[in-house]
Amino acid sequence: MTTYEALSNKFNSIRVSNIARNLQDLVRLAEEQELSYLQFAQALVDSEISARNESRIKLNLKRSRIPRIKTIEEFDFSIQTTISKRQVKGLLDFTWIDNRENVVFLGPSGVGKTHLAIALGVKAIYAGYKAVFYSTIDLLESLDLALAQHQLKERIKSLCKYDLLIIDELGYLPLDRKSICNFFQLINNLYEERSIILTTNKGFPQWGEFFADETSAIPVIDRIIHHSRIFQMNGESYRLKKQLEKESDAGNP
Ligand code: ADP
Ligand code: MG
């Protein structure tokens, strides 16, 4: 066994795996750059820390259930003028997550609500937060299932482990009594403890339409909007716009 292998094994045995894996390269680099002992010690520890950060981000992205990556960079603010780049960039310091505030994107279909919700979620994960994405249907289904298995409390607790819960597309389907009750319990647990990004196609006055009635909608709305930044987005559907452009291009070669 070479000295490198023996030393690598020692690093592995104390779970310092990045240094173990790259020991030879790190030493060569130090020699080439004529690092001092102190600089070398720093380079070793920095390489381990940045590798750990990277793998934590990768794991958190995997656990986030984000269906497809969307970025703020690919969001065209010249098309969606009801929200500004500055407003979105203003959310990237994540003080709203630190303060347990919520973000609500409200507006009709296709205006980019889910895109921005995902893009913020991804950035939050890169900034070191834990985020999880659920479509409303999946979320309610999972709460329903937990209730049936007498595990609702545990399920809600496990969702509260995330700093940020993204609830996508509330308002498209009417909710039954059981779902409303589960949803209220979830929101009540998250209130002032964790952050939510909510996307919805319905303005708050219309929430009574998909909740059984206004009375059950109000306590949920109250808790979501109490500490929140609400972005009303409008305009035409990006999907529709692109499809129409494609069709008109095909028609006018
Ligand atoms: P919503 O959730 O409001 O219904 P989405 O965020 O799902 O809309 O947007 C629909 C599609 O259009 C997605 O593929 C999204 O990436 C894209 N999209 C929407 N708005 C923009 C925009 N301003 N710039 C770039 N892509 C956009
Ligand atoms: Mg959407």
C-alpha cells in the first residue's frame, strides 16, 4: 500500500471522503503552487467543505420533488410585465424564508406562476434551504392517505421539516370537506414556522368557490396572507402565445 493509499484510507475512516478521493491531486496542486503549510491546510478543508455543500445541494434538489428545473434567468420579463425582475431578484436574499413569510403568485393560467415558484425554490436550495414542491392535488392526496392511515400528524410534521413548501395550483379543483380540514391543519402548522410559496389562479375573494364555502376558506387565507408577499400576475398565456407564434410561422414561411 502506498503512503497515499494509507492516508486516503485514514481520511475515509473519519469520513472525510473528498480529501481521501483527491489527496494526490491536492498535494500536487500545493506543490505546483508552492503553498505554505497553512495554505495547504486551508485548501484541504475548503475542498472538503465545498464538496459536501455540493452533494448536500444535489440531495436536497432530489428530495425537493421539483418536476423540472426552471430558472429566473430563462424567465422573459419583457413578456410578463406585471412582475419585475427587480421584484423577483428582491426575493433572492431569502429574508422572507428566514422570517417565515410566504410568497403568493396569483393569476390566470400560463403566466409563469409555476415557473417562478420553481425558480425560487431551486435558488433557495442552492442558498442552503430545504424546499419541497407539491401540486395541490398530490399534496391533498398525500394528506388524505396519511389520515386514512392515522398518520396525519406525522405527515404534517415531516412536511414541516422543510424550510419552504411550494404548493402549486390551488384553486383548479373543488376541495371536499376532508381535504379542506387536512389542508387547514397543514397551513396552521406551517403558519409563522415555515414558508410557503403558493400559486393560485383564483383571487382571494373567489376562494369560497373551491373551498366548500367562504367560512372554511377564510382561516386558511388569513394564515397564508398574514405575513406574505403577494404578486398579482396577468397577461396572456405564455404557452398559448408560443403556440400561436409557431402556428403563424408555419402558415407564413
Ligand atoms: P402558470 O403556472 O402561471 O400556469 P407556467 O409557469 O406553468 O404558468 O408557465 C407555462 C409555460 O410557459 C412554462 O413552460 C414556463 O416555463 C413558460 N413561461 C411562462 N411565462 C414565461 C416567461 N415570462 N418567460 C419564459 N417562459 C415562460
Ligand atoms: Mg402553474
